[in-house]
Amino acid sequence: VERLSDTVQNGLINIVTIFLGLSVGAKLVADKFLQPQTLGILLLGVIAFGIGTAAGVLMAKLLNLCSKNKINPLIGSAGVSAVPMAARVSNKVGLESDAQNFLLMHAMGPNVAGVIGSAIAAGVMLKYVLAM
């Protein structure tokens, strides 16, 4: 079971990602994809990702001012829906600061909550867009 788990976590996921990228990329044509609208959508995504990360850290710091039990602000940065990389990055940054600071499992909670929140927001947006 350990070998299978290691294969799925490392080699297999990389192979699947490469094949997915190749299959999607083979269908794309540059003049159809590389348009101002597409670049605008990508830019908005990067901005939203940055705002979400910063807002999570700032909200955790605000809660620390009001709360008796302090939480690590890196937990707030994992609230974006990039599963599991946002939680892994929070864990890595925490470990760089303190080698005993294992945040991965604590960061997965807000990480999954970000996915659920994104799904709800997408559903609400679709409802209003389709109602037009």
C-alpha cells in the first residue's frame, strides 16, 4: 500500500498532469486562445488569488486581536481553493520559521472551506448570469 500511495502522490499525478496539459493544449489555437478577454480573465484570477491570500492573513491577524486563543495567520493564507498546494505552502513557510510548526492538517480545513465557498459562489454567479 505504501508503494502504491507513493506512486499516486508523485509519479502518477505528474504523468496525468502532463497528459491533461498536452490534450488540452493540442486543442487550443493561439489566435483563439490568446485574446484580450482571455488575458483579462487570467489577470483577474491572479488578482483574486492574491486578494484571497492577503485577506485570509489579515483576517487571522484581526481575530488574534479579539481572541484569547491565538491562531497562526498562515492558516488564513490557506483559505484559497488551491487544494492542496495552498495548505502545503502555509506548512512550508511555517516550518521555515519554526521546525516544530506543523500546519498542514490545520491548513487543510480552510483550504477545503475555500473549495466549498468557490463552488457556492460559482453557483450563485451562474444563477444570476443564466437569469439574464
